[in-house]
Amino acid sequence: MTLAVGMRPPLDRLRALLANVADLAHAQQVLEWDSRVSMPRRGARARADASATLTRLGHDLLVSDEMAELLEELAPVEEQLGRDSVDGALIRLTRRGWERERRVPGDLAAEMTRVSNIAVAAWDEAKAASDFHSFVPHLERQLELKREYIACFPATDEPYDVLLDDYEEGMTTSRVTEVFDTLKRTLVPLVAEVGGRGRDDALLAGPFAIEGQKRACAKILDALGFAADGWRLDETPHPFATNPGLGDVRLTTAFSEQDLHSLFSTMHEFGHGVYEWGVDPAFARTPLHRGTSSAVHESQSRTWENLVGRSPGFWRWFYPQLQSIFPDALGDVGEDAFVSAINAVRPGLIRIDADEVTYGLHIILRFEIEQELLAGTLAIRDLPEVWNARVHDYLGVDVPDDAHGVLQDMHWAIGLVGYFPTYQLGNVMSVQIWRRAQDELGDLEEQFARGDFAPLREWLREHVYQSGSMYPPRELLLRVTGSDLDPQPYLDYLTTKFG
């Protein structure tokens, strides 16, 4: 006999309601993926309306009276089960989402989604034309909406804290500033000291046929753990990864005949994908079925892109295969010279192509600018001038146009203000987690040289991935490494490798 809905245990009713919320989010992620990969450009406004409707429906379900009543009924259960329990974590995470969402009017949530979809289409055109002026109205609207959103929450030490907490639970602006100031004191002089050392651009000048790059990416992904029946790889101008639902991991990358950045972009997005793939499938259609924070997610993308993908061991395995794909471009380039070239410190314009040392400065620059834009101390129309000046100050390079400067990233078009700092926090976390993996797994370089990436992947699945969002990011980091967020191991890694 099937119990009527009202007679079912409250935890079952909660899971059923959350499954409906998850299904709406699933549909929205597929729409967003399609808008970046295959949707005709003229479909942007219609897609914006559809996405806004899905946002409104999901928001209304999450903040419904039924959800409020269930959370009240389950409060004693949450306390009894504790945070190590899956059900206890589910209630905690749902309560956190409910407490944040109920402060935001549904119309505002829907409008933020609608504006983001329109702004991304406008950004595509503005970047192609290197025309920041045409994008100004969209960025102005995004910042208006962000200020409205912040006003929905109780006052914090910094308004930026509200946005940051959307992506990194418990993180504050002051803590990020403290970590970034520590990093900058080392990174700026390190770039000045080693920038250009070991650099030989001729070694990586190509041309590298796109079809060859696709074969190389396929070989790498196959070895790392790509599952053909649950993953796909597509092309898009600005690479990203998404996981709409169980068994559905979608990676994207970008190809250019002039370089091999596609290989590292693909490994970066694999790191995002393998994290979601490794979450306990029992968590599907609940808020637990995702990575616990943006920074932890970025720690994994940076692990697979850099700690694995730029290691000598990796290239002892893969370089002969890459040479066979590109005999004309690489046939006379030795393995040591190639590894040195892909690890050279090259102060440059583009964040996603940046080396390990300069990457952090790209992020710190964006973090500083976002706070000034939000506070109104930096006028939007002055943004290119300020951007170009700081790129010169931090990286010593001159910005030739807006496409290679302030328009290079799509994040502000989407409305992801507060997201950028998690990239660099992820770099910091990646080395902390990596060191613990090395302690337990032994010589990872030798394993990579054999093309064996399963021990690291499975260790990460056990210690990081499978718990999904059960633990807040700070708690997960403590459980895995025994340490709170600490920039020193990351700085030690950089200065040892490059200094």
C-alpha cells in the first residue's frame, strides 16, 4: 500500500521536493550548455525567458510553505543525526539554501537569470568587435542587480561577503584579502625574477592541426578516466564544464592551430568533470550531488591541469604520442625542451592561458576590481583604463585592445561577481591536497610515466569527490589535509619549481 503524501515520513517528503528542484536545475543547465555550444545567436532572448522561468519555478519550490514546514519539522532530526550523517548533511544544506533563497524575491531571481542570458550574447559580440563601450549597459545592469541582491541580506563587514558566500560557504572578503596579500608579496617579485626564463616560443609555435589536437585530447581523457557512455567533449570559445544530472558530464574546450592550450584546457575541465562524476550516486537529485564549493572545484581542475598535466612524469608517458601526432612541429623537439617550454613563466594577457606563477596575479587583479565596481569607487566606463594599468603593474605587459583585456572573460556577463577569487583559493587548496596524496600514494611521477592515473583519481574520489556537498569547504579541507586554508605550501611549490 502506498502512503498518501501527507502520511509519508518528513525526510521522504523533503527528498521528493528536492528532486523536483533538482529536475528544474537539470533542465536549466542543459539550456545553458546548449546556449554556449550549439544555440544560434539570435535565440538568446527566447532562451533568456525560458531560463528565467525555470529559475522562478525552482526558487518558488525551494522557498515554499511546504519546504519551510518540513525544515521546521526536521530540525530535531538534524540535531540528532549530526553533520557526519548523510541525512543530517542534507537537511543542513537544504536549510542553508532555503535561508538564502527566501530572502530574495522570485522576480529578482528570475530577472538575474534573464539578464545574464542576454548579457552573455552581448558579450560575445562585444568581444568579437573588441568593443567594451557596447557592453557597458549590460555590465551596469548586472551591477544594479547585484546591489539589489546584496540588499536582501543582513549587513556584513563587506557587501562583497554576500556574493562570495554564494560560491564559497564561510569565506569572507577580509580572509581572501589576507591570503591574496600574502601571495602577492611573493608572486610579483617572482614574476619579475623568472618571467621569460626557459622561454622558447618557437618550440610551441605549431602549426598544430585541429584534428590532431582532438586526437591528443581524446587520448589524454581516455587515460585520465573519461567514460564514453557518460561524458562528452565539445568546442566553445570560453571553455567550461557542467554536470546536469547523474551520468551526464559535459566538457568543452577551445582549439587554435597556433598553440596547444587545448590540451591543458581539456585537462582543466576534466578536473571539474571527474569531481562531479565521483560524487556518491545515491546523492542524485539532492543538493548533496555536487562539489562542495567553487574553490574546492577549482582545486581539482588546477590539479589535473597543472600538478598532473605539466609534470615531467606525465610527459614521459605522453610526449612520444604527441610527437607522433605532430611530427613536423615536434619531431625535432626533445622531451626536456618541451616540458621546459610548457612550464616557462610567460607574463601575458589571457588568464586561461596563464602559467602557474602569473595566473594568481590575474585573479588578484579581478578580485580588487570587482570590489571597487561594487562599491562604486570605480566607474564602469573607466574600467578598461584601470584594467590595462594594473595588468602592466602586476604583469609588465601592455594590453592592445579590449578583447585581450577587460572583455576576455565571460564571468561578469553571466553575473558571477564574487566567483573569481575562488580560482586562486583553489590553487592554494590544490597543493595542500596534493601533498597529502603524495604522502599516501608515493611516487606519483612514476605512476604518471606509466600512464597510470587511477591511483590518484581513486584517492581523490575517496577523500574529496564522493562526499559531494556533505561538508562545507573548510571542514572538507581539514578532513583531507588536517589543515585550514594555508597559502604557504602553494608558495613553497611555486618557489621550488620556478624560483
